[in-house]
Amino acid sequence: MRLYLVQHAKAASKEVDPDRPLTEQGRRDIEKVAAFIKPLGLAVDDLWHSGKTRAAQTAQVLAGAVKVAAEAKARSGLGPDDDVAPVRKKIEASQHDIMLVGHLPFLSKLASLFLTGDGSAGIVAFRQGGIVCLERSAENQWQVGWMVTPEILPERHGQDKGR
């Protein structure tokens, strides 16, 4: 099983727009990441997001780059300060690959809980628009499989857009 944890891309501040949609830079960053992962042929059974505009917009872009068995959907309990235990329980009970688009500190706590058993360990340095792939072994152990962030990818140029 694979669990893809995605921190939403850069969003407008509350002062600029209380709904906090993605900024132009945020949209460019997540489109760059989506273009990078599309050739990998990633497939997930579920694509969950918190329902907040910035997470929903990030999930929408990623849904165009990943094969998703079901429509991307908002799930309760994925907010920045929500308790990670109920989500961990749902994921642990699943055999399906899941992509979860959310927020800090929630994602950091969830990743730490899976990897170390301690939600406060803070061992993964999430980045806006970045993806962390956790893999569960046959022995039920979680490990970081890979991570990609917008800042490590080259800027896309005119001929690359739309791919």
C-alpha cells in the first residue's frame, strides 16, 4: 500500500482572500509537480482533500496527473488542527493506495505517527505543493518511499505546458 501525502500549494493570505484560493505561484508549482509525476503512471483508489479551497484546488490539479479510481472528494477530519488518530485508523484498515491533500501541522503529525509511532516527531519536512510517498510493507512497517517538491523541479517552459 502507498499513501501519498500532499501539502496544498501556496495559497492567498486571509487578508487578501478569506477563502484562501491558490496563488498564481501555487498553481504553477502544483502544475509543475503534476507534470513531473504524470509519466510515472501513479494510480490511487482514493483522492481525499480537506474541503478547504486551497486543498480542493491542489487535488483537482493532481487528479489530472494521477489515475484515480473514484472522484476526488472532501473528507472531514483533514483540517490543519484535526486529530490524526481517526484518519490513521481508516488508512491502516485500508489495502488501497490513497492520496491525501491537506495542511500542516496535520500532515506532519500523520506522517510522524506512521513512521515513528509518535505524532510529534516532526521527521518529514513538508513543502507547499510537495508530495511525500509513504509505503507500507508486508510486515506492516511504514517507510518514506520518495518525496518531490516544486523547488527541486526545473521551471516549465512554453513547450512543456499542457503536458
